[in-house]
Amino acid sequence: MRKIIFVAIFATAYSVSVAQTNSSKDLYLTKSFNDAGFKKIDAETSHGDIVVSVVPAADSKVEVYVRSSNSIVELSKKQIQEKLDEYYTLDVSLAANVLRAVVHQKKDFLSGQSSLSISFRIYVAKDKSTVLKTSHGNIKLSGMEGSQDLATSHGDISAELISGKLTARTSHGDVSVTDSKDDIDIRTDHGNLVLHNVKGKVHAGTDHGNIDGHIIEGALSASTSHGDVTLENLSCSVETSTDHGNIALSFEKISGDITAGNSHGDISVQLPKGNGIDLDLRGKGVDMVALENFNGTRKKDEIKGNMNGGGAKVSAETDKGQISLTFK
């Protein structure tokens, strides 16, 4: 339940942020395209958000929102236009089956001048691939199929109802993926990762942040350096690690090998009863749980052997923490 609440809070906070950035008073340009057969979307800005939503093909359009990057500075329409003309190139166009919504800054602002925040809201049919980039802003993508490539430096990324290859990168921000399937590769340097109801080959990595997952099928690789890993309702193979944090894994179904590594924290694994598994558990201490049909060795700091004739490998090792294995 904690994971579901976390996802809901994240989504709510993000939607408020986007709504504030893209208020109607900031709408600068709307350009319709009526889906002229394009297959790819290329969107890029430096200080602003990018949001892509699904609509019928005939309603395809791009909305451009412009405001001062300084929230306490109010700019008139004339001032915005003057800054756009002098400092930016803005391209919202369709060419060679690519819908472009791209803004670049062509020269630096003088000291004390406020730059512009330029955001895009893009409405297209679901069968499009995207390349979305911003430096200081959030990215939100919903309902798309195909290949999706999302990147920001200072901002959050939210992807939901995605069917197809998804790559999401941020340096300073969180990444959330919900109700999605296929190949999923998400990464942040300083932030948290949330996975909810995902299926496929999933890779999730952060250096300084937590990883939370709930309802995952397929194959999962999840790693962090400074943070906790908490994964529930799993029906997938798992390879996970952290250096400074705890790992907690709970499985609905054993669907492959399970590997967990830690340096300065505990590892807990909960498995369904009655399965054949091979165990290799090593830590400062290993809880002496009741093991059905066990054949092997049990020590204070190690359990090695098999249950019910053996099967999927369950390996967990921590240098300075405890290991707990339970069954439900």
C-alpha cells in the first residue's frame, strides 16, 4: 500500500507543477497538424516542460507556453515577443515524417536579465516514437506506443501506459513508470525511481536515491549506491544491489533467479511456499528460518543448499548486515 500511495502523491505533485507552468495565460502559440502521416516527434527545450498526450489523429497539435523563468517577474506579450526574437530560435514544424517542437537559445542574456521558460504540450496519436529533451524541466508522457527516449538534467520524468521501448534519463530528479510494458530502462543520478505495474525487461539505476517497485513481471535489474530497494508483488527474475541502504523483496511467484547484494545494510526476502530453490545466503547473520525439505549446510552467517529438490537460484550477500528469508 505504501508504494501505491507514493506513486499517487508523485503523480499529483507533478500534475500540479505542470499545470502551474502551462497556465492558459502563458499560451503563446497553437499549431495544428491533423496527423499528416508523421511517425516521430522531436521536442527540445532548455528551461521548460514537455508533455505528450494521446488524442485522435485529426486533433494533433502543439501548444507552446512561454513565461519568464523568474517566477516573480511578469512579462507582457510584447516583452516576451521581443525576447523570443532576440535570443531564441523556435521551430514548430513538420518535415520528413518528423514533427519538430524545438527551441534553442542563440545568445546569452546580460547579467540581471531574466531568460524565458518555454514549454511544449504535444497532442498526437499513440503510434508515435519520441525524442524529448529538456535541461531544466519535467517530462511527462502518457499512452504512447513505439520507441520513447526521454532526457532531462534537472527535472522529473513521468511515463504511464507506455507500450514499447522506453528510455528515461535525468541527473537531478525522480523517474516514475506506471502501467507500462516492454523494454524499460530508467536512470537518475540524484533521485528516486518508482515502478508500478510494469512488465518486460526492466533496468532501473540511481546513485543517490531509493528504488520502489510494485507488481513487476519479466526480468528486473535494480541498483542504487546510497538508498533503499523495496520491491513487492514480484513475478520476475531479480538482480539488485545497494551499498548504503536496505533491500526488501517480496515475491508473488518465482519466475527466475534472484540475486541481491549489499555492503552496509540488511536484506530481506519473502518467497511463496512450496517451490524448489537453490539457496546461497551469506551475511553478518542469517535468520534461521524453517526450511522445507532442505539439503545443505546452515550456519549463523550462511545458508547454502537446496529446498524441495532445487530450482531457481536465490542468492543474497551482505558484508555488514543481516539476511532474513521468510515464506508465505
